Amino acid sequence: MRPLVMQWLLRSFDKTAVVAALALCGLWLLGQPGQRVLIMLGAVSTAGVLGGLLTRRAMARSAQED
């Protein structure tokens, strides 16, 4: 059985975005200080993608309720 956090992530977000976010976290832990700047830029863009997915999902749900 998957942990509750992973179940929520996989239900709420695109699986590709979840894998990308987890990979960025792993790279952050392993990276050198110079690489961490690039990883942070990747994390910001991943957060934007996840936010866009959440917004689209919320809009689709509200359209179905109406």
C-alpha cells in the first residue's frame, strides 16, 4: 500500500509532474552549490506546471457542478 501522501499526489497531479518534482528534490540533496541554482529554477517551473494543473482541474470540476 502506498503512503497517503503519495496517494494524494498521484490523484491530484499528473504522474509526470510528480516524478519531476521528486527528481528535483533528489538532485537538490545531491547537487553542488552551483547546481542548486539551476535546480531551484527547475523547481520553480515545476511548481508552475503543478499550479496550472490544479487550476485546470478546479475549473473543470466547477464547470461540471454547474
